[in-house]
Amino acid sequence: MKLVLTLLSSLLLGAGIASAADAGVPATYPLKKCVVSDEDLGTMGKAVKVTHEGTDVYLCCKACTKDFQKEAAKYVAKVKAAEKK
């Protein structure tokens, strides 16, 4: 039983690592979560890049783009604040 749990744990951790690597987010991007949904970037497939007034923002999925467009300045401000930290 312990072996099964260890193997399962390793598989789940490996999947998490692969998801982060395949997120499509540059290492210099200051956030690890979607500014719209607060989901980890890469957990819903490759992140979606949107640009507003020269600032790139990465979202967890295409569905978040609609909400992003409604309040783009608010979400860009979150990215800019994270860059200053």
C-alpha cells in the first residue's frame, strides 16, 4: 500500500511540474496565478497572453479573456504592482 501511495504521489507531483513548464509563461512574469480567476497558470493548459496598453498579462484560459476585457486596467494594475515587488 505504501508503495502505491508513493508512486501515486510521484505521478501527481510530476504532472504538476509538467503543467508549470508547459504553461507558456516567461520566467520573468511576476505572477503565478491568473489575475482574473486566481487559478494557477498552467493548470488549465497553456496560458493565454493578452496585451493591454503595452503590458502583457497571462490568463489561465481563454474563458478569462472576456472578464479581462471588461476591467483590463484593473488587472493590468495587479501585474504592474507585482512587478514592483
